[in-house]
Amino acid sequence: MGTIKLKNIRTFSNHGCLEEEGKIGSDYRVDLTVHGDLSLSAKTDSLVDTIDYVHLNKIVKEEMAIRSKLLETVAERILVRTLAELNLIKKVKVCVSKINPPIDGDVEMVSVCRTKSR
């Protein structure tokens, strides 16, 4: 088993329950960790035998571009697509974070983390 981590994927998206969040948008951070068997690719040195992190990044960016009210919904879409499109992945964890959320107080970010396995 091996692990691939994509840390601090930065996007500008329009998620949130408030109408103005949908209009003005805000900055987000996504952290994605996947687990799978990387032993074959370690031997073959071939991209087709591994979990392609370029593909993972593409999934995150595309799903972050679809407006949702809840970060939980965005995280679920990322989990489902990751497992559906990359068969070598056995377990995936995603954390979607809204930077400077519009809540009363000085809060750096709020995060929703979810995990899914085959």
C-alpha cells in the first residue's frame, strides 16, 4: 500500500449558503490523500501503473467549480469521482477548507473532511 497526498490545492469558488457567497466567491484550499497499491509502478516506472496525481488535481478543480451550498456536498463529489475514475485507489480522504469564512470572529478557515473506501 502507498499514499499520495496533494496538499493545499488552491481554488476560487462560489460555495456557501448565503446568496452573496454565490456572487462574490472566496478562496478555498483542498487537501486530498489517496491510498492504493503502488508496488507495480515502483517497478515499472510507468504512469499507467500508478495513481496519476494530475488526474486527481483535475477532479478537485472541476468539482470545486460547481457551486454548492455545503462543503460536505463538494467533498462527497470529489470522493465519488476519485473512486470511480481511478481504480487503483482503495481509500481517499478529502478536506475542503473555506479561507476567511464569513462568520462572526477572526477565523482563518473552516474545513470539512470526509473519507471513503472501496
